[in-house]
Amino acid sequence: MHIRYDRPVSRSAFLARRLALFSLGLLLIVVLAHRFGPLSTPDFVLLVLATAVPAALAVPLALLGLARLWQIGALGGVASAWALIYAVLPLALPGYGYYLYVSKPKLTEVSTDLADRPAFVSLPDAPQNLLPRPALPDNAGEAQLAAYPGLNGRRYEGAIDRVYQAVRKVATENRLVVTASRGEEYGLPALELRPTTESPVEAEAEGAVPATQDALPESGPLPTARPEPSLLVPLSDGEPEGTARLQFATRTLVLGLPFDAVVRLREEAEMTLVDIRVASRYGPHDLGISDRIAEGFLHALDAELLGIAGN
């Protein structure tokens, strides 16, 4: 007579594995849809929190399966272990976000010039929906100084056109896409080549000094100096002459959280002053990402303009 022992099965362990695997798969779809697809950031945040619910339910079920394995040898220990592994990412992502929310200063933007923040050329069209961005509080400058005392603007020796070209290059290398600009004419090289169709007779008729035949080039463009500031179109928002602004849009590398930045260049005497302002597009908190974007950009700009940076 043969005796056959039936090993008990822990249904909670297998249910935990299904729940955790469903949570992980849904999270990956949500992240990809936000990073590369049409999913908006407010909906992304809501769905990330929703994907954590099945993972949170899977953890106690997996622990129950492990307890049953220890007590009566119930089948399901491997399923419980996989359930805990699958649940790590869906729970870790909102958990890390909450850690940044409570550990970082409650700011929505940072700026290197707190007295005169660089103005955005145009406000992005971004419906806030579930994540409204509040107005900048009066103590935002004090909070930023306490949290990020090392975030300062830059002074570079040299003309604004050279610094302007470096800003464009560094922005491209750091995945900052230009969305608007103002005062771009100040960033043009001091001497710019442009074609001319005026004949010597026409030039003399307009009162210009007639040029000799030897002084005239046979063909090709003629160099012309950068226009005087008084001849340039004035800025509509009151920026002083000699000021250029570039507005950028960028997204974090993994999750694709959107941020906006504006870089202001001002030419003063023999120096060019560079200030940057970075703001989150949604929500009451930037999770410290604005400072990372600003610091990364300024350090890269220092490396690009190495040797001409001033205090």
C-alpha cells in the first residue's frame, strides 16, 4: 500500500505574483506613454499612484505565502519571492517621489538672479488639470538661498556673441530645445557677411563715399558691422538694450518630466552676464530637479568657455 502526501498550496502566493506582475507591466506602459507618447504629466502622476495599489496588496499576500511555506511547507515560496521582486519598482517610484517631496525645499523654480528673475519669452501652453502650479510666494528667494546658496550667475570676459553661441551649443548637448528667443540680434557676430546688390552709382546717389574700382570686390558678400542698438527693434517687455534671452524646454531623461528654462545674456562693458531660470511646468514642487538642471547647464557652460569665466 502506497501512501501519497498532498502538499498544500498557498493561493495567496500565486495571487500576489499576479498582482505584482500586473502592477509592474502597467507601470512600464505608463512610463513609456509619458516619456514618448501623448500621456500628460498630471495623468502620469495619477496613474503611477494607481499602479502602486496592486503592488501594495501583493506584498502582504507574498509574506503570507512565505509564512505558509515555513509553517506547513505550502507550495508557493518561489511565487512569493517573485511577487516581492515585481513589486519593488511600482512601490519604489512613488516612494522616492515622496522622499524628494519632503526632503527638498518646496519650490517650483530656481533662478540665479532673485532680485530680477529672467522673464520667460512666452508661457508654455500646458493645462494644469490635477497638478496646478501655484504662484511664486514672497519668500521663494529666501527659501532658495537657504537650500541652494551656490546657485549663482556667471560673468564672462568677452562679447555677447561668443557667449551666445556657447549657450546654444551647451543647450543642444544637454537636450534643451529652443522654444522662443528675444533680442537674438545681439548674439550675432560683430561682423556678418551679407550679399549686396547696390551698384557704385546707386551708392553714390545715396550720398555714400564712392569707392574706387580696385576697392570693390569682383563678387561675393561684403562684410558689414553689427547694427547699432538704436537701430534694432526694441523689446516689447521692457528689457534693456544689449540683452538677449533664449527660452528652452527640456524633459528628465527617464520619466520625461517637463521643465522650462530661460537664459538671459546681458552685455556690460567688457563682460557678459549670464543668468538662468528653471521652472517646473506642473505641480507645487519641483522635487529639486530645477536646481540640478540649472547647475548642470552652468557647469557645462563654464567648461565650454573655460578660461574666460569671471567671478
